Amino acid sequence: MDVFAAIILVCLSGMPPEDCDERTALDVQSIEVANEVECTQGWQEVIARSPRARDIGTSAYVKTLCRRLPARGRPAPAAPDPRPGTPGRG
């Protein structure tokens, strides 16, 4: 069974959410969760314990991402080839 990672990003308030990612965030943390629904829960405690907690709602906001992790003991699936015109792709 797969598990998921909730990626917790703390971003500056002036940054549009679509521009906030792991490279541009002030802080990036992650927690392992059992399913996609849990990606939206549990991060509050992680952020509350972080040094950035007092910034949330004033100069920063939280954005969460959910990523599927391969099941333990199973190799990770190959990433799709991002190049256009790759054989076998539409």
C-alpha cells in the first residue's frame, strides 16, 4: 500500500500561491501520512512548533502539497519523460 508525503510550504504573503513551491518557500517541511485526505491535516502541529509559526497570517501563509510515495520494498515508478515527441506518448 502506498503512503503519502504532505509537503508543508511557508510562503511570503506577497507571493502568489501558484509561485510558491519548494524552491521559493521560506520553509519546507514534510510529514508522512497514510492517505491523501491526511495531507490536509496534521500540518498545523508541525507549523505550530516551527520558528515561523508567528509569521503565519501576518507576513506568511501555508500551502500544502500531497505526493504519493512508493510502498516500502517496491521500487519507485519511473518519472515520465518531459521531452515532447517521446515515443509512446501522445
